[in-house]
Amino acid sequence: MSPSTTTKTKTLLGRRTRAPKPLSRHPFGDDDTYSGDDCYDDLRCERCGSGDSGDELLLCDKCDRGYHLFCLRPVLVSVPKGSWFCPPCTKRRQLKSFPLVQTKIIDFFRIQTTKETGQKSIHDTHKKRKRSSSLVVSKKKRKLLPFNPCEDPIRRLKQMASLATALTATGAEFSNELTYMPGMAQRSANRAAFEQGGMQVLPKEDVETLNLCKSMMERGEWPPLMVVFDPQEGFTVEADRFIKDLTIITEYTGDVDYLKNREHDDGDSMMTLLSASNPSRSLVICPDKHSNIARFINGINNHTPEGKKKQNLKCVRFDVGGECRVLLVANRDISKGERLYYDYNGHEHEYPTEHFV
């Protein structure tokens, strides 16, 4: 089955979208003289000036001013855990770029630097691509393609540094594999056989292509992607060179946990990994502690024609060796400088994207 024919979802589970409720009774008065809702009757969004959509007004914990979740830039899709402070009350710190120092970048991403791996060049991967592309022609099937790294090692360092900057700013560690942490789902729980309705199996040749992408990254041959910070969208990812249709962009990685453990989690980046017939076996990927570049690829506004036109990736779940894996794959040719987007919603339509830029 072609990966472009199936989409799955980046789900937001148990999202909290309501502003904190006022006290039901005044601490220094009685119930007859005070109604907790009265003090919020005149609340207006500081950005748009409207008091509509009150259930999506977020109150600053310092100044009590209100802001619609969708009026903030970047947009918030859920109320953050703990205290939240509005932009004027937050002295936004300058984004600290990761140092463009080869040794630091190698250590951050745990790049292999042995002579044996160093001798494997990009030319070797081009040879492998030639062999695989000939198979595509002979079998007349659309096969996944490995990414084509930049030849310039300095440019690759800049690409890696951009991801290290984003991961450091969000407090996450780099991981290019699914991680199984104590107290969460174990690897034995990740079984594609549990998927409701079955899961498409990634063909052997495409598994080899996926493994090739992983091995290239391990030796520092990085996908041609740059993480940038946009005041409207936050961290986002753009192509740093031309990318062909059906190129593997990245695997979605993070800590694997049971869906039932995350029902009240307000994280906005959880991805469905396994949608099991037995809901207690369903799994999600949580990239807040361990993740890769997939976390920073933004979603489209799938409520508008303009938003849908921006989509250039597909999110697909595959059975790989009996385990569930999530891949982001180009669904058309992507020009250099073009930002990457995919639809956060599959058939569930649980993720609120109507206010996405």
C-alpha cells in the first residue's frame, strides 16, 4: 500500500482550553453580595478587543489581563500547566543559539566519528539510491526515498545546530528512536498486531531505506532541514535544499506511553502510535523529554483551502518488524526554503487547527 493513501493523527488528548474559573465565593464576603462570575463580565482579549469565546480566554497570572488562545503568537492550543504570564509580563529572553562548534554538535547528537564510518561517504548512498531507484522502475511501484544530505559539511553543522537550539530551548534531549522509560509503556507493548483493523506493513526495501537514513544521521550526514523561529508559528522547519516527492523526512520519536496514562495531559505534541482494538493497549508518542526534528514540524489549518494547500508531508503509521512506527514523508516535491507542514488530524479530527496561521 502506498504511504500516501493513509494518514493518521497527531492527537491532543484531554486538552484544557478554558481559562481558570473565578472563585465561586468571595474570600471576604458572603454569597449574597458577590457573584464570582461578575468580575469577569467585562473581560476582553488584549489583542482583538473581543469578549467573545470566553472559554478560550487565557488569564495572565500576574496582571489578570485576558488573551484568546488563538490570538497569541504563536497560537496556544491548550492552557499551559501551572502559571502563565502574558507577553508584556514576560520579559522574553533572546533565543540562545547552540554554538556552531563541531565537537559540541558531535557530542550533542552522539555522532559516530570512527574511521570506518567516516569512510562511508555520501557517494556510497547515491550508489544505493541508484540501485533502489532501478527497482522502482522495474516493479513499477512507488518506493520511499532516502533524504539527500548537503555535501557541504559546514552547512550540515548549521542544520544540526538549528535543531540543537530548538531542543535546548524546549528542554528536550535528542533521540532519533522511540524511547521506553521506566513507569511508562515497555517495548513489548508496541505490537502492530494490536492495531484495530490492522496496520500496513512497511515493505522490505522501504525498511532498508529507513535504516539507511538512520545510519546516515549517525555519521553526521544530516537531512537538509533547518529549524527556524517564527514569531507567528514558533519553532518551525524548512527545507534547506530541494526535496523529492516520497522522501523520508524523519521518524516521529519520543517516549512511548499508554494513552490511558495521558488522558489528562495537556501536551500539544502527542502522536498516536497504536490505536488498539482494546483501548487499554493504545499507545502515544510523547516528545516533550526526548525527541527529534519531527516535534517542530507544524500543522496546517485544515479548515481553509489556503491551509490545505500548504501541506507537503504525510504522516503515516507502519508495521516495521512487528512494531508500530510513525514516519513523515514528502507527498510532493518541496522547494528549497519552503516550510514543512502536515495535517495533524487523521480520521479522528481531535486536534484544534482552525486558528493555525
